[in-house]
Amino acid sequence: MRQHSVFLGLSATIIAAAVAGCSSSGGGGGQASGGTPGSGGTTGVGGAGSGGANLGGASGGGAAGAGATGGGGGGPAAGSIGAPCTGAGDCTGGACITEDQGWPNGYCAVEGCSAGSCPDGSDCFEMTSGKTFCLKTCGDSSECASAYACHPTAGACVPGCTGDSDCESTEVCNPKTLSCEPKPCTTGSCGSGLVCDTASGKCIPDAGSSPGPGPGPDCTGKLPVRDCTGTLSYCGELLPFEPDLGPGYEDYPLNGETQSNQYRSYLRRDAQMLVKYAAAYVECKAKSWNTGNGGLIGLGDMSESNGAIPGTSIGQPGHPQGTHVNGHDIDIAYWQAGTADNKLRPICSHTSGGKDQYHCVSAPDKLDIWRTSLFLGAMFTSEIVRVIGVDGQVGSLVENAMPALCSTGWLPAKACTAMNSKLAYEVTDTGKGWYLFHHHHLHLSVTGKLPTNPNTIAPDFGVGKLLVPGQETHASSLMSLANVPGHALVTRRN
């Protein structure tokens, strides 16, 4: 997924829909956390500066500019959430985020909300100041007031861009959506393995290697159950990943394990069910594909039997604090091409100047993008996915390949919708934790089975795009793990 935040005049971290990214001062005080966004990094929602605020597109947010005048127009009713205002008296909810705070023409809101407390047609968002506001939700910018746009992943009306000067040098402002989007590609401008689709202006995987039209084999009755339907305690029970070998996957000894003691392979029941389903989905659907080696996908570190980070029992916890605990996380190999199997290994060049950079420094030449995207898409159909993180060079390829699989029937549309908000990667270090050490594995993190009533928990978007939930993690803080088996170093028994 592209990690998103949205430029808000109050320097918001949108916990209901997006993660803060840019370091940008806000008209209303506070500052959005994070670093400079890049392609696949964060699109900022920080302070707006003078007037409008930049609603970022696929490759990073731009600087805020003057108040926008186009877009929207259908808009909310006078006084309702999202309607223009000059003061609190104009709003039925009793709060107005004013123009001098970076919200063009003002924005009616409800202050002091909590999850599930906002009126219909709105959701609760937390600012970096700690204040919460109900903001108008939307599916299209036509539902927003003039000068506002519907953010594609937040699903909320926020200030939009006004021109190309509001965007990064690699972006343009779409006058219809008021969002910053990557400049259209040109012939020869795309990277290795990609071609320019002149109709859309986007770099896409070379169709010459695509699996063609779907939906492919009928897998009815051939797949294990995806969703756990038991109680929360039953679905969240920490169990050894068994069997070690199943349809489409292999849980093999690595990082000091032996075949008889795979002590790093404990995962929640519901997460196990999802991984087994997705692996079997790929085995069934892609059986006749001629991309990659087509072998079983290798499973990596999960948790220890007591829920601890793998390696804790031997005094070498191999992952950042807050991850791989209680069976919520699992490292999984990429499907590969030009290799004998699909075990955890680098799928790209990762050195520069004779030094290991711990991330792909060029296109991933050993990646089977189609099977990898099919696998990710199968997992994205589940509501328990919090985030799936990949290397920065892999993320953009997935973002182009998966929609092709959705549009041709290999994956349901739901998978691509979820990809937009739950696929995470960084091409520069923005503090989300994905920049380093994902060149040899992808990382699945689950929330687990949710309560039946969705209003009993807060939306998880505020922590959803970070490697460590609720905590920024820069590359420098991860380097202590560089020589420890686990997150940074994968060792295996042959």
C-alpha cells in the first residue's frame, strides 16, 4: 500500500483513515510526525500553511498552498459537518476549523469525539495535538465542499491542492480531484520490468509476462477456510504453525531452528488460517502460470510459544520491540523467479559501494511479481489484516500488478480496495519501519478477529501503516538488529 497521511490544517494524524507522514507545521498548532515522503511513502497531512492543504497522491505529498477554489461543489448542507463556516455559531456540531488554520472557507466539525460517536456520514479523527474531530466521510470529491477533495484512503473530505506548485516536482495537481498525482510516464521512462501505459500515464508491469485473463481455475471446495468464526479467545489462541507443509506453503527451520524445534513458529489461529488460505489460493489459481519457479512459499519468523519476540529465549530477540509478539506478525518470503525455491532470501541487489544497504537498490530481478501480488491480494480480502509491508522497490510493482489481477478476474475487487490502505512500503526512510530489511521477506501483521460490533473498537488506521503499532521507527534504530537472526538477518538450515 501507499502509506498515506492527509494535509490537515490542524496537523492531524488521522487515526480513522491515515497515518501522518510529512514534517509540516500547521496553522492550528502542532506538527505532523515523520520524514520527507517519497513514492510509496507517506502523503502528508500536516499543517496547511496559507490556505489550502495538499491531498497527496501515489508518490508523496506536496507543500500546502493557497486556498483551492475548484472541485467539490455538491457539498454538505449548511451547518453540517464539512460545511463552510467562519465560527462555531455557523455549525450545528459546535466547532469550526477556520480558514486561518488552513481549511479554506472553514470546516464545520464536532470536537471531542471517540470511535463510533460521530453522526452518520462522518468519522472520528485524532490530531497530533490530541484533539479529536468528526470529519465528513466521502466516496467522491463531489460530496465535499468547494476547495475540498475526498482523500482516496482516508475517505474524508480534506483541503485539496490548487495547482502543480502545491505538489512535489514529480507530481501534478489533478484539477478534478484536487489531489497530487505522479506525472504521467513517457516511453522509456519506467524502470526495469515496467512499461508505460500511455492511456493512464502510469508505469505498469510488462503485460508480456502477465498471466492473461482470469478468473482461472475454479477453486471452490479446494481452499481451506479463511476466516475464524469462533470466540475472540479461540481465534486469538497462540498455536504452533502446523502442519509444517501444506497446500502452497512450507514452514521450514530457519534462524537457528531445527526440524524438531521450530520455536519461532507460533501464530494466532486466525492468522494461521489466513496464511494457509492465501497460499492455497495461489497454488490453485496460478498452477499453470509460466512466471517464476512456482514452488511453495516459505514461512519465516512468527512468535515464540509464550508470545515473545523470536530469539528472546536465547537472549537474541530478532525483531523491533512491539512486533512479532503474541502471534500477530509473520515474515513470509516473496515468490521468486530464477531461484530453486521460494525461501526467504534477497530478491534484488542490496549493496552499493561495496556496502550492504539492507534494502533493494535496484529493481527486484528475482521477484515473481504476479504470484506475489496474487498472494497479497488473497490476504487483503480478510478484515483481520492490519498491514502488509514490503520493500520499497516491490511496493510500486505490486500497486501496478494487483489492479491488473483484479480487473481480469484473478482477484476480487475487494483485494485492490484494501491494497490502497493496507500495503506499506518506503523508498526513503520516513520512520514507518519498512525502509530496511524487507528485501528478503514481506511482513504480515494482523489485528486479529474483530468484535461483532465494529463500534466497540477504534479504527486501526492510526497505527495501521507502521511496522511497530503506534510508534515511528527510523532505520537508525533498527541497525542494532543487523547481525541478529530475524528481522534483519535470515539464516537457514540446508
